[in-house]
Amino acid sequence: MLLVAGAAVGGWYTLLRDVTVTVNGEAVSTRVNTPLTALLSDNARFGAQPGRLLSVAGNVLDERGGTDCTVTYNGAPLAESDFAGTMLAEGDELTVADGADVEEPSHEEEAPLLPGIQKEEGGAIQFVTQWGRAGKKTVRLGERSGETVDVAVIEPATDMVVSSINPAPAGGSYIALTFDDGPSIYTPDILAILKEKKAPATFFNLGTSVAKDPAGAQAIVDAGCELASHTNAHQNLPTLDRDSLREEITSAADTLEQATGVRPAFIRAPYGAFTEVEWARAGDVVAANVLWNIDTRDWERPGPEAITRAVLDNAYNGAIVLMHDGGGNREQDIEALPGIIDGLRERGYTLVTVGELMKLDGRVPQEVIDGAVAMPADAAMPAL
């Protein structure tokens, strides 16, 4: 009988007695040999918040997808996998804190390394002189998110290079007059003056304007002048996404070609805004982007004399002059044009188109001048 009673007492002491442990500096009573998981569950993890599940790129996939909590047990960090097998005893000391963030499962694989882009600044004529080519890299792919992060470069990429030059023809003094935003009601008068003076010019037409007046674009070609694109609707190109940017450029070229049979060789970006991003997204549909060296500011309507002086006082060999035949009242341009042409010739200048100016410079490839640029099959566009 005494032996049975002693065994019962021993069993109680071993299995059922209460013990005191310290959690976050506070005494907590629990049954001896209670699994740590039970203590945490019974006490709502002592206020600890679970960690998050993160993608390989560090984005939150699940606010509560990490470990439930972190535990330091008798001075040493305890792995979550050991919580269930840890039986509590008298005097144990624990620190329970918020759970740790956990990264999603992932694996490594090989992927293309897309090229970057290098763009020279400062020139009025911009064109691709080196196409980008892809390399190879190792990436880590998140199995839940589908995101990737770079791990290592296997084979470097070759950057796309955009050159930017100001024409400098040898053997004379040459200058190009250009007109933006047409065709319009003012274009016939400008063409009449150019014909009378036997002076060529380059017209950067808007697709929307040509759609309304295809005969106006045809008249430019028939007059022996050069037809180029000012894009479709004069949008600020850096504000467009990739698809909209390409549509703005290609739809204008299509409209000009349908009206005249001539596909424009190059564009002039509205406001001159054609950054590395635009080249990276649409460089394969642009032979050249042509800016200007002399801005007449005719859109301010400063008077015919001021427009004339802006050209004559700033003229130099290879300059490209910006004027307008559309987008507003252009009567002052019409009035100024004869004096501009006569004044330039008196100063020894030969008037040429932009394409002719490129050819005279000698640094622009013929395929750029002809608008026959084609991205090689093994090339790749930059990742922008």
C-alpha cells in the first residue's frame, strides 16, 4: 500500500506538478514538461506578431506568412522546428519576440542579360551607332511570386550606343531650314516662296495634320522638299508607355506614307524630348531623331524682322533652323522667309535639306539618311 501511494506521489511530481518559468522577465506557471508550443498557444504567443512572407525581391506576399514568433531559450536562440520538442522545466528562462520574415521558396536558372544604353548629348542629329546585344546571367526565381533577382553575370551584354552630332560639312557653308507641325493653310505659301527662290527645306509633318490634309503633304514632296515626321499627335514622348510611344511614331510614318508614297526617314520629337528611355523602347523604329541648332521662337510671334534676325545673326555652317508652318498663325514666317533665304545666300550659305546636310557631314551612315535602318536579328533592345 505504501509502495502504491509512493508511486502515485512520484508520478504526480514527475508529470503533473506545476513549475515556474520566466517569459520576457515575468514569472509564468505551467505544468512540468509542457511543450513550448502549448505554452505559446495558451498565452497567445505573449503578444508576439508573426513575421511576413517576402518575395525574392523583398516584396510582401503575406503579412502573416513568416514564423509565428522567435524564442530565446535559456540564453540561446531556438529554431522554430524545435518548439514542439522543447519540454519546459522549473527555472527555464525564455524571451518571446515577433516572428521573423521568411523568403518564399526559389531556385536559380539562366536568363538573358539585356543590354544597357549609352547616349551622347549635345548634337542635333541622333542615331544608333551600335546595337545592343544580350548576354547571360543567373537569376533566382521566386516560385510563388514569379519575381527574379540577379545572382551573377555569366556573359556580359553589349550596350546600345546612340551618337549625337552637330553637322560640320566641309567645302562650303551649308544650312538647313526646317518647318514643324504642318501641313496647314500656311504651307502652300511657304512652298511657293521656296519654289521661287529655288530653296529646299525639310518639313516635319504631324500624322494628325496629314490625315486631315494629305494633299498638303503630297505638295511638299512634289515641290522637291524633304518630308519627315513630327510624330502623330505632338505628344510629349517621355510621358508615354512603350506601346503608346511606338504607336505614336509608327502611326505617323504610316499616315505620311499613305498620303505621299514616301515613308519618312527620320523624326523630330516634339519639344526635342527623346531620352535614353525612348531610344531603348523605340530605337528600332527610328532612323534618326533630328533636333535644331537655331530656334527662331516664331511661335512667340515676335515679328518678321525678329525671326529673320534670329536666323541671320546665328547662322553657321551645318546649322539646322527651327521654324513652323503649322500649329498656329504662321503669317510672320511667310513674311520673313524671303529675307531669310536672300540674307543667307548673301552670306555665302547654300540651303540644303537635313538629309543632304547629313550626307555632306560624312559621319552619318547612308542607311540612316535613307531611313533604311534595320536592327540586326541577333541584337536586343535595352531593358528600360
